Amino acid sequence: MSWRRVCVYAGASAGEDPAYRESAEALAESLARRRAGIVYGGGSIGLMGALADASLAAGNEVIGVIPRFLDEREVGHRGVTRLHVVETMHERKMLMADLSDAFIALPGGFGTLEELVEILTWSQLGLHRKPIGLLDVRGYWAPLVRLIDHATEESFIAARHRALLLSARDPDELLDAMAAWRPPSGNGWLHSDEET
């Protein structure tokens, strides 16, 4: 695995189950062992904060990207290696993508879902060729995976695009699968008659 950095999308809440925080910390440790730095949303609370703190404790690079309006609410993590304060959510997502070689979603809410679906769409459109994974802590993402499988069965998602999203419950298992992943072949990922 030759990733310099992995973008991790994660909730600003820690969730009800301690397993969510434990998995964020385990992912941070797995990435540190593999010498892959972390790019994340720059927060100091919830799973974002747990991920950043565990990464820093493991001696790993942590780059946060946060919009000014959130930073001004005192959610920005001041202890990270580097904190980029940007003006908009769009700038945040673009910079996070530019700085990263792969993407992982931990459990989270609307923001995490939105980031995940957008980076999947960018992959489907051929805007990047980087692996994307779900860390499916205690089956948190299973309903989403079922929905995506249903959309594939109903021909709203092509099978080769379904293969853009990997999923595993264990951080090392997920990272191994992502390291082995290869992008679809061919110049265009979309046929002219396909929907995005």
C-alpha cells in the first residue's frame, strides 16, 4: 500500500455504542502502522475528534479541513499537524479529496453520508480513481449497502459502479481490500445512456 494519506469521513457525534469510538481509534492505529496519514473534517468532537486524537497519539500525520463558520463555533481541532480553514463546504470537500489517495467512511449522519455519496459519484464519473471503503462498525452501514444493492438490481447503478464501494467490519480487512482494489478499465466509466 503506497498511500500517503487517507481521507476519513466521520460523525461529529460519537454515537450511542462505544464500539463506534473504539473502531475510529482502531482505524487510526491501523493507518499509523501502514504509515498513511489522515485527512479529515478538522473537528475536535465525536468520532472525528476520537480519530484525530488516536492518530496523533500514534505519532501519525493528521490534516484537518474545516469551514470557517464551523471553526468559529470552536469545533476545530487545534492539536492536529495542520488545520486548513476554508470558506465553504465545497472547498472543504475538494481540498480533502485533493490531499487524499483513498477514502473511508466511519459511522456518521447527514454530513458523512453526503461526503460519501459525493465521492462515489465523482468516482463513477471518472473524476478520480481512488478506492472508497465503509468501515461497517456493528453493521451500521448495512442498510445503506442493501439500498445500493437494490438500486443495482433495479438497474439504477451499473454493476461496475457498485464495485466502486468496498465494505468490511475490521479496519485491517478493509484496508487490505482497498489496497487490492483496481479501478474499472476503459476510458469512459459512463455510457451515454446511463444515469449518474
